[in-house]
Amino acid sequence: MNTKTNSEKEIKAFMSGLKRRNPGEKEFHQAVHEVVETLLPFTAEHTKYRDGYILERMTEPDRIITFRVTWEDDAGQIHADRAWRVQFNNAIGPYKGGLRFHPTVTQSVLKFLGFEQVLKNSLTGLPMGGAKGGSNFNPKGRSDREIMRFCQSMMIELHRHIGEDVDVPAGDINVGAREISYLFGTYKRLENRFAGILTGKGLAFGGSLVRKEATGYGAVYFMQNMLNHANDEVKGKTALVSGSGNVALYCMEKLLHLGAKVLTASDSSGFIHDPKGIDREKLDWLIDLKENRRGRISEYAEKFGCEFHEGKTPWGVKADLAFPCATQNELHEVDAQALVKNGCIAIAEGANMPSTAEAIEVFLQNDVLFGPAKAANAGGVAVSGLEQSQNQLRISWSREEVDDRLKKIMENIHSKCVQYGTREGKPVDYKSGANIAGFVKVADAMLAYGVV
Ligand code: GLU
């Protein structure tokens, strides 16, 4: 039997065991499949990892904490939502990863995110393990006070499981500065200690400059590294961005800094197409719309007189670069085909697992540079790691200092992907490169600890 069929069989066997142990968790299956596809052939050659049962151990979370969050809305109605903290792996540092509030949050989604976070955090080179948490609570349309009560109730349970050397949550979808502040205030009250137990904090109480911008900036720095490696540059390119949250907005900002033209933005209601480009003034308006007024993206089209495509995603628009920055599985096979047909040369994933497995295959088959999430969006958690360092040192670095470190980290991540993903006569396979580079550090630590 040839090696290819052999490893296909091994992948199938591994996945059928994983599916049996984790029934119905399709997002988790998808994230693991994408990784073991690369790693089983790798561990077959580097047998210490296979003999140490590392992949089996690494795909089983250390622990999952599930709890009820009871809260009362403004009308006096009582709600009981479900929350989780998935502490996936702390081989190379305290658990680290965001909290997501969204009705689509399930244990499967948080396990996929936690698993990805382990490899992503490893890639940053910083001492951070991987975790993820959140709730199926839907914050849409809720008042500030309702959000506050939800966060307070959540922390009443969560505070027992976190700590600066144990587990340090941060934000993710629908968890930003406001939510982190409510969570931090409640922790401080419950524990009577002021410590860096969350990242993404306000600047007045231990937050880091550039944390808010870091994921979006990092995705563009990663793109810049990919293009430079292929003797090209971001300047003068047209770009599609999906989403209009924290990641998308600051991805757009960095694209503007580097001289690209941003054509699109979206939210769950649809996307706007602005052929003239979202310039500085329009972006400021959009940031205010999304961060302060919490409005809908269609208002941009009304304000600036461009098209709004209800219920659609931007991947059919012609452009050089694409940045999926909204959510998981937002870019399908047909979208990838449309991007390729329209001459798109590179993708950097700002969101977590935004491209389906079939879409990634289209990019790789067509030699499109594909920057996978765990490499391209690692800038956010990297600056969270820098926030932790500043908290431990009790100092604050300047904007330039943090941004320079972020740039250097993204450059290092790119180099590691190149080290493991270079192919004869083809563009770098960043997907495999990121998976292997992220894996090796965690796996070596696990081997060193023995059978625990
Ligand atoms: N939620 C972000 C991510 O997906 C950031 C996590 C963090 O800063 O801990 O990486």
C-alpha cells in the first residue's frame, strides 16, 4: 500500500474514534480533521509523537466547566443561560483564550475554538496554553444594564476557575471592552484582589495599548509577510473584508495605512459594496456606528450612497485580497471558486475557521496564498500575552513598543509556517506549516512531562 492511502486510512480511523467520543460536535470534528490531516503524516515520520499518543491526548480537553447563568432582564423576566469554560491544554502556559456570547455557542463550537487556540497560542512564541469559553446568551438588543447583570452573574461562577497563573480569559464575538470591564469589576469585588486575570481591559485598569486593534492589524501584517515572501506587496491592492466587529474594523484600518483599497464590510444582515473604497472618514463613521451606536451595516449604504446586499456575503466581488473576519464557516467552496475566478491572490483569515475544508482545498489547488486563522489571527492573543507581561511587570508599554512587538511576532509566525510549509515549485502551504509549527512546541512539552 502506498503512503498516501496509508495515511488516509489512519486519518479515517482517528476521526471515527474522535467522532464516537464526541458525538454530534461537527465544528469540533471539522477543526480536528483539518489538523490531523497534516499531523498524522508528520507523526508517522516523527514516531516519538505517535508513540507518546500525543494527538489523542491533545484532542481531549483537560477539562470542561459547564454552568448556569441566571439573570433578570429590565422587565423583571428571569433567564437561565448556559455557559462554559473549555480548558483545553496548559502544557506551555496558563490557559488563555476568549469568551464568546452568541446564540450559536455550543460545547462543540467552544471545543473547536479551544483546540485551535492551543496551536495558535503556541505559534505566538509566548507562554500561553489554550482555552475558550462563553455562553449561548444573545446580547443583541439588550440594554447596558442587562449586559452588566449577565456578566456579573457569569463571573460569580467563573471566578473560581480563573487566575493570572491559571486561566486568563479575554474577549471574542460580542465580548469587548464593556463586557470585560463588567467581568473584571465583579472578579475584583469577589476576590478582593487586583490582578491581570482578564485581558482586553480598559487602559485605566491594566489594559494594553493596541490590544483592540491587534487581531485586525495582525491579519494584515501576516498578509504583508505572505505577499513580501512572494515578491509582492499590500500597497495598491483591492481588498474584501467581511464582518464589522473588532477584527474587521482594525483590519480595514491597517489596510488603509498600507495603501490598499477596502471595498466591502458586512454584518449578519448582509454586506455593503463601496467601489470608491472605505476611506478614513467613512471608516471613522463605521467604527462609531458599530462600537458606540451598535447600528446595522445597511446604514452605511444609506449614508454613503452605495449598494447593500441583504443576506449575502462579499465573496462574489472582484478584488485582489480577501479577509474573512466575521465568523466560522462563512466562506464556502462556491465562494472560494468565485474568488479564484475573479483573480484573488491571497486570503488571510481574521475570524476563527471562516473557510470550510472544501473552500481551503480550492485555494490550495489554485495556488492562492492561504493564511489560516491560527497563524493570521494570532495577533489578538499575542497582544493579550503582552498585556499579561505588562500586568506582571506593573508597567505599560507605549503604542509603538506594543505595535513593534506585534509586527515581530507576526513575522516570526510567518517564518515558522515557511519553515514547515515550503513545497517544491509551489507556493508555501501555510495551513500545514501552521499546524506543524504550533503542534511541535506543545507536543515536546507534553512528552517532557511524561505520562500525565
Ligand atoms: N478571542 C481571540 C482569539 O480568538 C483572543 C483571545 C485572547 O486574547 O485571549 O484568539
